[in-house]
Amino acid sequence: MTDMLQKKIKDLRGQLGVTQKGLAEELGVTLATVGRWECGLRDPSPLAVRAMELLLEVDRMKRSNAVKE
């Protein structure tokens, strides 16, 4: 895995305000799996990457709606 992808996963968690455990629960993977992604020991599957993208998009939409209200 590239350092860029590792950093993006950590950044995603920061933007969502969740722990590794929280992200793992949202994605239906183990805490160890998220840790391995962030340490560069494993690559997330394309499905997991897409799920992370969707989580971030939903979070952005929620924030956008909160600002409008």
C-alpha cells in the first residue's frame, strides 16, 4: 500500500471523528484490519475503499445540511 492511502485512511477517520474501532464497525471489518491498513501491512479491498468513500460523502452531506439549517 502506498503511504498516501495509509494517510488518507487516517485522515478519513479524523474527518469522521471516529476511532479505528468505530470505522471497523461501520465497514464490517475487524479493528485489526483497520490497523493493518493504516500501518501498510494490508491493502483494503476495492469494496472497502468504496465503502469509506461513501461514509465520507454521507458525512459531508450531513455537515452541509447542518450548515444550511
